[in-house]
Amino acid sequence: MRVKLSVGAMRIHLGSLFNDNQVLSASFHMFINQNSKEILDELKEGLEYELAHIFIKLWNNVYNKIP
């Protein structure tokens, strides 16, 4: 199975970062959101590979329950 990931736009917000240091959290979120395309490009191949394996396991479990 092959998975092709396509993301048009992405915005991330994570909570409870850096022991709730608001300055570091704001800087981190700004960096992540301003560079989301480049970050996703770096992670895309691994995400597609792992999603394919998750889907394969899911479908194998479904088919194993069908008599």
C-alpha cells in the first residue's frame, strides 16, 4: 500500500510547552507556523510510510474478522 500525503495549509498550536513559559511558547509557535511547509517537506516521506503501515494493520484486522 502506498499513501500520498498532500497538505494545503497547516497551523499548529501545542499546549504546556517549556514549563508554560509564554515567551518560548510564542516563539516556538511562530517558528513552526512560519516554516510549516519546509518542516512538512522534511517529515512527509516518513509520515507517508508510517501511515501506510497503520492502514495495512487496520485492514488486516478488519479482514481477519470476516469469516
